[in-house]
Amino acid sequence: MAGRFAPRPTRTTVRGGEVGVPAVGLPRQTAAAPAGRVRDWAPDGPLDLGLVLGPLRRGPGDPTFRALPDGSVWRACRTPLGPGTLRMRAYDGRVRGEAWGPGAEWLLERLPELLGAADDPAAFAPRHRLLAVTRHRRPGLRLTRTGLVLESLIPSILEQKVTTVEAYAAWRTLVRKFGEAAPGPVPVPMYVMPAPRTWALIPSWEWHRAGVEDKRAATVLRAVRVAARLEEAVGMPPAAARERLELVAGIGPWTSAETVQRSHGAADAVTVGDLHLPGIVGFALAGDRYADDAEMLRLLEPYAGQRHRAARLILLSGRVPERRGPRMTRGDIGRF
């Protein structure tokens, strides 16, 4: 849940979802690697792959995501056309995408939106020095739009009311055990998340072994039973998409916001109901570490239409209050 906002250098969700990706040129294609479909795309401004794609990685061991020292970022996805693997590299002001599997064409077609082409950073007008300085230092920040609902919704459900360590472990365990191997010459074992029907057939004891209690498991099951209707929400405005998601019992404002931030690139979908975010926003903008959701929304009101971007910039600034209490206790239901 909100523990991912706590500063830890090994977490990709720390500091606004940053993944360190060094800028390097394109290497020569090795003969052993089967060639995939390729697309080159030139962004219309600065682009930082790590900042843009970081929110899509659910922990350092996410089997659907890899950021490698050679500068490449890999994603394994379940697209409407089937499983696909996408590798992205930045070079000479351009990005090269190479994809494999039945979903390769779908992934390459939407590569620009994934990398923030539909986002408009210029629409954000900072009214606080911290936000202005952070935006200046992070010109490559764009909001990603995956065009996929379930791949963001299910891990968000798993993050409800638990620590990020527990949520990441559950996602990692379930995807590796019930997903399928990612197509293409992946650098390490990677997996495509299970299909909706596969999620629905996971036995109760496997949820238990993954550390997921009945409430979150039941919410996932209710969601995958109407997976097609939820995926249709991609074509809706973010507010309408959130309303549709929240028709599913167990999906509330926190989960719907976390989902459309990724699936729609929703610049105004601020996360409410979070354990740490209100205090971080309050501390950064007003020196109030004890701010609640109402106070957070009041402070973000000048950024209406861009409140999620404002929150991302605050997280990237690194200005967070010091801890004054113990971390949220981890629970391990898999032991019982």
C-alpha cells in the first residue's frame, strides 16, 4: 500500500516511481537473438525512460518488468492480441522498441502513448518553488498510458491495506506460478501475468500461500469475472473509468486512482486514502506532516487537472518527513 512512498533506494516506487536507466547507444544485434518487430520513435521533448516507466514496476523482483544496466527496459504484457514482450532503448534522442509474441504489433503501435506522447507536461504550472525546481531537474518526466486496465488493477488490489513488501511478494509469487513465460529473447526469466480465466481458477490455498487473504482474493476474482467490461474503460475519460471500476465490490477510490494513473495516464487522478501520501504532500507544501486527505486536496487544489503530476513531482523531490514511529507491521498468513 502506501509504504511504497517511504524512501528506500532499492524501491522503484520510491521518489515517484523512478527506475535508474543509464543512457547508452544501441548495441549490435547478436546473431543468437531472434529478431522481433521494431519501431523507432522520436519524442517531442526530453524523455527519461526510468521516470516514465518506473510506476509500472511492482518491486525490484517484478517478473513482468526489467530495467537492465545496458539501458534497456523490458515489459511482458498480456495485450488484447495475446502475450507480448517489449524492449525499449533510448539513443540519440530517439527510442527504439522491439517486440515479440502475438501482442508485438499491439505493443509497438502504442509505444508512443506508453512513453507519454499523449501527456502534456506544459499544462502544469508550478506555484510552489519545490515543484518548480523539481520539474526543472526532471524534464524527462511524462505520464505513461498503458491502455491496459487489469495489469494495473490486480497489483493495486494486492496492495490494499498491506505493506508493499507483502504486496510485491504476492504479485511475484502468483505471476510466476500461474502466468506464462514471456515470448522473445528475454534477458532473465520473465512472465506474462495470468489470463482472467486463470486468475479465476487459482485455488484458495494458493492465494493463502502467496500471503493474500480472502478479502483481496475475492476482489480480484470479482474483477476478472467482468474483465472485458473493465478493459472497455480504457476508452472512457478517467473519471468515468474510475466509476466503472468502483462498481466492483472491494474497489474504492484508492485502487481506481492507482489504476487509471497507469492505464489512462490520468494527470488529475490523485490518490486518496493513502497512509503516507497526505503527510508527504502536506510536509512538502506547507510543513504539515500530519495532513489528512482533506488537507492534501486543499493544498493540491491550485493544480486541479494536474494533481497527480504535482504529487509525482513532490515524491521525486525527496522532501519527505522523518519517520517518528515504527513501520507498518507485516503479516504472513501463509504461515497458518
